Amino acid sequence: MTPDGLPAPATEARPATEPGPVLEIRDLWVSYNSPAGEVPVVRGVSLTLGRGQLVGLAGESGCGKSTLAHAAARLLPASGHVTSGQVLYWPLASEAVGEPADVLQLTGEQLRQFRWRSLAMVFQSAMNSLNPVLPVGAQITDAIRAHDRTVSRKACRERGAELLDLVGVGAGRLRSYPHELSGGMRQRTMLAMALALNPEIVIMDEPTTALDVVVQREILDEIRALQRRLGFAVLFITHDLSLLLDLADRVAIMYGGLLMEEAPVTALVGEPAHPYTSALLHSFPTVDRQERLVSIGGSPPAASSYPSGCPFHPRCPRALDTCRTKMPAPAVRRAAGSVCSVACWNPMPAAQAVGAVQEGEPGAS
Amino acid sequence: MLREVPALEAVGLVKNYRQRRGSPGGRSIVAVDDVTLQLESGRTLALVGESGSGKSTIARLLCHLELPTGGSILLDGHAMPARIRRAQRRQVQLVFQDPFASLNPAHSIGYHVGRSLLIHGHCQRRAELPAAVAGILEQVNLSPGEDFLGKLPHELSGGQRQRAAIAAALAVGPTVLLADEPVSMLDVSIRAEILTLLRRLTTEQDLALLYITHDIASARYFADSIAVLYKGRIVERGPAADVVDTPSHPYTRLLVAAAPRGGAGHPEPLPQRRRLALAAGGARCAFADRCPHAVDLCIRQRPPEVPVGDGRFAACWRQADNP
């Protein structure tokens, strides 16, 4: 136990191959106020982002994926609030993991320091995130100097040039305005800005959704290369599971405000435990996988009308009576030698939970 | 089965847009550049390309929402006149990308579909209209159809809305359906359903379908043949499986390499981007400035479309040189 009463970090308990956490979301509940009353949009989600890992968060519209990420970054709109849960951040203090801080408890100046320096965001629409009347170099300078007044403008310019080179835009573009850049270059510039202060965590919310296939692939390759080189952790949010499977270390699937399944990519693809994951994996073709597609009847629920029990039960071929009344709790299981979690009363047969395996139990199957 | 005359055929279609309206000296943009394609009854042609490649412009030209600058459009072998008749317009219907924008929020689903029936004289008596509309709604799996007649678009999910939009197009009684990115606004889990529905309608009603998409994997899955569009030109066309499995044009190869693999093995590395500074347009290969294999000829002369196998064509000098 840590002195402030928080449970000990799961670092020691995890298998050696898994990095220690840098951000840990614990049983987070988020609600929005609406004229009809309080609407819970994220309902008890726990998700761990390992240091230097790329974790993908996939889900359809209205599943709460963006709300979860915004809550973790304390960026919820005024109508949204966290009703319970913790978001723990483990800073890296001189080569050793420091004490965790609850992001939800940070105040004013602490929060300002946390954002961008520890956790940066890349949003979908670069045109809405970049200032159209300032050259991109000036915007990078602003971001750096907002956090450290002592950095000279010259040093900022140098850092800006270095960053733009790093993401493949080229230092020559420092004086360019956002409208002079192509969609792909703008998104790369956003990435450069996010990395300006060497954050440990970068949350990316649909960063490539508006881009063409080829540009999307180029940016994803760039993200992966930078992430390996600089060691930051990424929480990558998208509706497009197919691209996550090529990109992420671990993938979390959300539906109806719940985390349905969380597993390393190989385990998720090889033995999906949740019927929703399994259906989702068979709902899109890829250029080399052209087997018959399975369509999931019905459509994803809106946050204002999540069904009772398991939110997927009206569309689920494996639904039991329990599913209609009781919300499933995430259960830890092992698949392909790693720790996974699934929230389902009747998981897929190939991947029946292997008893109640504790996360910390040594020795994988 | 293949018929002698395609249901809809575009021959040498060209569309230019004046960049600045009214200014006589304004440059014009070539949005569609000498495009020839055939849509056959009961078959699906996928038109694949990135944004700005002219996919939607082709759809708008084919259904006569816009007039081409050059070339001709043949409906059942007959050239479409500039002033189109209702009977001709009826034959080609368009399904738009965004079912949130293509249905009037103030009107019921029954109204949208019923209007198509009334305007085109498929239902003479008002009293028979509800039953006729319900019948069409059931064709698109909105059943029981009666339940959807009075619903407003906002009461439907995205997938249901797109099905209602397809129903409104079907009610007209077309022989050709143009679907412009029909699933890209929808959630992943309901896309397969809409695509399967379109495929079923194509075979059941012997429709010719143009499936416009940026997703080459879904084109491979869903269409009989594929035409790959780049900067307004078709760079490769042929049977869907062949084009994707053994692409012969460098741009098609790039598209296939960039497509997500869905975790199956490692994605192929993309070729290094190469940027030649070339003047826009002109007599050259449209892809020459990005092509990793571009030779001198590619910059000087526009490549002809050459056969590269069974019913396949590519517009590439390298294919012309080594048949």
C-alpha cells in the first residue's frame, strides 16, 4: 500500500513482459446532465495503459470511448462529470516510478502542469485544433512557453524545427499557416505539437479518420516509429478496429458504456471471448480476408437508452436470461499466455474463462 | 449474366470545373478526365479512389445531376440527351453517403418512399399507397413495413435510415443504382448488413450497381469488378479479385499495401513517398509525381489503357512496355 492509502501499483504483480502502468483508469463512471436527467455514459470502466504501450480503444458511436478519454484528461464539457472512480498517473521520477497521483484530484496549477507535459492529446480535426491565423511554428512556441516561460523564443523555434522534422513535415514549414498544409501534414503537425514537451502519455482521438487510406497508413507508421523511439504511451481511440489490429499492443473494446473485452491483439484476434468482439471481427473484410461477413442485427444503443443488463444483449446470439437483467462484471482470464479481461455472462466457447485467475498469479497457462 | 448492351455506359466522360466563377481567365479543374465505364444488369462495379479523385462527380454525371463537359452517357445503348425525360431519369437512382442529410427531417419515411411512387406513377390510387410503401420497406428489411410508415428520420438508427434512403431510390423503379459511399457514415457493425442488402437487391431485381468507396477491401468483397480512380482518371480496372490480389498499376498496389490487414500478419511496408515537382494536369500519367517507378515517358506522355490479363486494363507505361 502506498502512504496515501491507494492500492499498490500493479507493477510487481504483472508478468515481466508487461510494462508497468503509466495511466490506470479504475472503475470510472461518467455521466452527462441532460434535460431528461443524469445519463451515465461510461459505466465502471477499468483500463490500464502500460508505460510505452500503444493501447487501442475501439467502439461504435455512442459507446463512451471519447468520453472515457476526455474524462481521463480532465477535458469533459461542463455537462459531463465523473461520478466515481480514479484515474491514476504514475510519473517517471528519475528512472524510478514515482508515487501515483489521482488525475481527478489535481487542482489548478497541478492540472496545468499535468496536461501537455505528462499527457498530451491529438484530436481528429486538425483544422479545428490549429489556430488558422498563426503559423504553426508560433503555435508550437506558444505551447512550450505556456509551460515554461524561461525557454527563449529562439530555443522554441529550434525545438519547433526539430519537432516538424521528427514527424516528417520538415522544418521549412515552421512559417506555414495551417491552410497551407495538406490534411496529412496538418495531422503530423498536431502530432509534433503533442510531443513538444516530451509527454509520457499521448491520447489520440480518431487522429486519422478524416484522411485517405494511404495518408492514414503513413501517419500510423509514423506514430508507431516515434512511439518506439521516444517511449511515450498511446491511448488510440477509433471506431475502426481493422487498423488497430495492425497497430496496437493491446486492444480494448467498448460498447454501451462498458469495457467488453481487453486483450493483446494476438489473443483478441485468435480467441475473442466476447460475442461482440467476435462479431465485430467478422463484420469487415480486409484485402486478404474475404470470408463471409457476419452482420450484427440491430444497431448500437444511444447513451440515453442503454438496455438493462448487458448492453449488447438485444443483439447478442449467445444472450442468456442473466444477460437481460445483470450487468456483466469484467473477469480476468488468460489467453495466448497473457492476461485479458472480458465482461460477459456467456463468453465464446473457445475462450471459457480459466477459473478465477488472479491478475497477479504467477505462471501463465 | 452479361448482356449485349450495358444498362449504363459512360464513354470518354470529362467534367471540368471553372475555378473562379465568372472570371473568363480562371483556370479550370479537370475533375473527371476521359472516363469510360460500363454498368451491367445484375452486376456490381466498385469505383475506388481517394477523396478528390472524382468518384462523386462521376456519380452525379451518371444520374444527370450535372452535365458532362465532354463524352457521352448511354442508357441501354441510347445516348442521354441534355434535356432528360422523366422516364430516363427514373432508370438511374442515387443513394447518398449520409442518411442523416438525405432524408428530410420533417417528413415521415412513408412520405419519402411514397413520393417516389407517386411522382413516377407507380401508384395510381392514394388508397393503395400505404400498402405499396410498406411492401418496398420490407424489401429493404424494414419490417413490418407498416410500422415504419409514420416514423420520422430521427426515430430511426443510422442503418435504418440508410435502408429507408435505399427504399426511396428503389420505389422509383430504377435499372441502375448508384451508391455513393453508402456505408462510410455507418457504424462498423451495421455496414455488412447494408452491403449484403444491396447485393441481394442487385441480383433479385437485376439492377446494375455502382458502388463508390474509398475502401478497397470492401470493394474486393462486395463487387464483381473494380475501377480504380486517381485524379479523375481510371488507372486500372478488371475483375475485383484479380485487381486486388495482383494489382498491376503502381497506384493500385499502393492502395492495397496501405489497406489495414486486420491483424493478419505484418502489413507490407509502403514505398517511400517520392515527390516530383510537376505542373498540374497536362499530357502525362496522373500518378507520375508519386510513382516509385516513374520513367521519363510517364512525364511526357499520357499512358494508354492497355490489357493486362483477363478483362483487365491498366493505364501505365510500364505495362505497355512489358506486356
